[in-house]
Amino acid sequence: MLFILEAVNEAADDDDTKKTTTTTIMYRALSNHPRLKQYWKVLIQNGLLSYDFDTETFKTTEKGLSFLKAYSQMDGI
């Protein structure tokens, strides 16, 4: 699931809207749609990722960004 948060966050950094489409995530995470849907559900339920039905885009939440930051610090140890 980390790779999805990283893909959304990296794609958002490349775009001023800070939101990421399904296709962009699939390409960046190197995964298929059915597999990603399972992970998206868990990430959204846990408040790490949000989905905007109007624009059909994903965004990493503040909680998700905190998780990525904590993981990055742990990975550096």
C-alpha cells in the first residue's frame, strides 16, 4: 500500500492540482486496476487517501503524508 501513497504523492508533486487520476496511479505503481481497487479501499477507510467523485481523482490526506514521512524516517535508520 505504501507504493500507492508514494505514487499519488509523487504525481501530485508534478501537478499543481495535487490530485491524481486512476490511470496515473496505475502507471506509477506498476499495478492493475482490480488490484489497486482493493488497496484504495483500505487506504480510504483508514484516512490515508481521499477520493473526489466530482473530479475522479485521488489525494493523499494529511494523515497519509504523515505516514509517508514517518516511513521515510524509519527507512533511513
